[in-house]
Amino acid sequence: KKSGYVAYSSGSKIIVYCLPNNLVL
């Protein structure tokens, strides 16, 4: 967990979730 960012690795895809509600692929 970094400064309000949670990074999840799905297979070969990295999904970064922003605590507010933004989704960055």
C-alpha cells in the first residue's frame, strides 16, 4: 500500500486502484 494507492497484479496485468474512486489500468 503506497500513499493511497493499492496495486494488484492480475495474471500479467497490473491494476492500480486510487482510494477515492478512480481506476487506472
